[in-house]
Amino acid sequence: MRTLLLPALLLGTSMTAFAADEDYYYGGFELGLSQALSNDYEAPTSGLSLEDEKRLGTMGGLYFGRQTKGWRFELEYAIRQNYLKEFDVDNNGGLGLNAGENKAGGKTKSSALMMNALYEIAGSDDVKLLAGLGIGLADLDMQRVRSGNTLVVDDSRWALAGQAMVEVVKQIPGGLELGVGARHFRTVSKEFASAAGTVDMPFKSNEVFARLTWRFGAGAPKQEAAPMPAPAPVAAPAPKPEPKPEPKPEPQPVALPGPFMVFFDFDKSDITPEAADIIKAAAKAFKDGKAVRIVATGHADRAGSVSYNQKLGLRRAEAVKAALLAEGVSASAIDVMSKGESSPLVPTADGVREPQNRRTEIVISR
């Protein structure tokens, strides 16, 4: 599993990072499977030399953290335990064990408090790939590690711990996230008292886990609605040059309001509550003004390729069309198009993220 973790971490240095605009706190719980790696029991004073093998164990934990600018910083408390399966004995150190394989009992348990930092190295609207490291302290407990009735180790120690992990996270409705990942956890070596003298060993394990996360306060930044222009003044009737009554000129049609600006979050085409209010205003103006045509033109900022931004602009225009349909505007009256990054409100260099350029313009006409 370590061979899977290290390339995933190195991948973060070669890929363009996906930095989310969202900023929120989160918390949740995790469950998984832990395969503790073998330990060598070496006691120089007695000559004890053996290696253990452990069964597949379990892990579970709680965590709380904050997401900001593509980073996640969290505090995690996790418990791991693995039962002993067998000993491979080279020298029994006077414990009376047979050379070779011996059945083993007891278990190893660790309770670790870790501080983790993870970064979003890739992602889309609702799926992200995270990679990170953690450091902390662990309470290591070797509970009645034995072979038959022969007790080998029954001792506990505190040790410095570290871990590396990768996780794939998918957002689901209701402010939740479901994640699956893999992790390598280990501690520094500590001395444990055994029946044949002091043995020095670390705790090491490879794990797979699943997480269920609640996001607190996650949401899109507020957008201010574009101001509606005042209607053009109606021309006054011409003065009467003669006493004879003349027909009054017909009033000029009132200019239609617009364009309406709908803004989006970075790399997203979701309609925010503020954007929904603007779309409602555009639909009302369309109906009240007895307009016959409405055009939604999608735009993007200059982060990303030209072809990707062209498609992103079209997705944003289609999202606005769907919202207009929901407000009662006929599909035959709506045209959609995309200008991608070619027509910015705010000119920027290539690769620059500019909120004002992530928009769809709604223009209505008679």
C-alpha cells in the first residue's frame, strides 16, 4: 500500500491544483480495515529473536477540520487494533517456544491524536482527489501478546506518530461528503518490556477507510444583482400649432430592461440562490415587456484551456435556460450560446481567475 501512497503524493507536484473557492468547517467519522505490519522482537540480553504476524484488524475515528483555499486542516482521533496470529521463532530467549512457527494470541492497539493537512490536487464540481500528511502522538498498547500460556509482552508506551494518506471525496445532497481512501500509519520505535528482556519496535500499518463528513456553513459567495436600468422617458406630444385639434402621436414603446448578469463560482455551473433571484427578475421582465426572444450567453474566466472554457460557458448558459424554463418562459423563445473566455468583463492575463468573468448574460428583445 505504501507504493500506492507515495506516487499519489508526488502527483500533487506535477498536476495543476484544484483550489476550491469554498471556505467552511467540517466534521465526521471514519471506519476501515487495518493490516498491521510484522514486528521483530529482539532482546540482546537473552538472545530472544522472533517475528510476529497479525490478523487483519479494524480502525475507527472522529475528525474535525476546516477547508480553505484548496487545503484541509483537521484534528483526528483514531483507534486501531490487530490480533496476533503467529510467531516465527529464531531464538526463544529462554521462553520455551519451539523454533519456527508458533501460534500467537493477544493484540496490539494504538490510540492516536493526529493533526492532518490535505490538499486538493485534482477535482471537478463535486468530486475531489486529496493527498496529505499527518503528525501526532499515539498510545501504543501490547495487550497480553503470548504463545499458548507463555507471555511475551504486556506493556504500553506513548510515541510520536506520522501518516500519509490519499482520499477521493464526493459531495452528496444535504451538505454531506462521502470519501474513500488509503493510508500508511507508523510510529517511532519504543522500548517494551518483555519476559525475555527489553525489545525495541515501532507500530506500522496500512489501511483502507471510508469517511462520512458533514460540511458546516458551506456555500457560495453572495452575488449582487445587476441594477435594472430606468425605463426611457416617453416622448411628449407635439404642441398644437392651430386651434384645430390634431391627433396625438402614439407613445413610444418602453425600452426593455437588461442585460441581466448571472454569476457563478469557479469551475461551476450551479445556480446559486442569488443567481436564481436575478433569473426570476429576467423572466418577469420578459413576460411583462411582452418580449419574444431571450438570449443566454455563457462566459468563463481565463483559468483553464480555451476549449474547456468554451464548454464551461455553454454549460452555464444551459443552466440559466433550465432555470428560465422553470419560471415559465417558453423553450422556443430561448437561445443559448457560449463565448468562453473570449469576451471578459475584466481583461486579465491567461490563467487568472476573475469572478466577474464567470457569468451568463441574459438579453431580452421584442
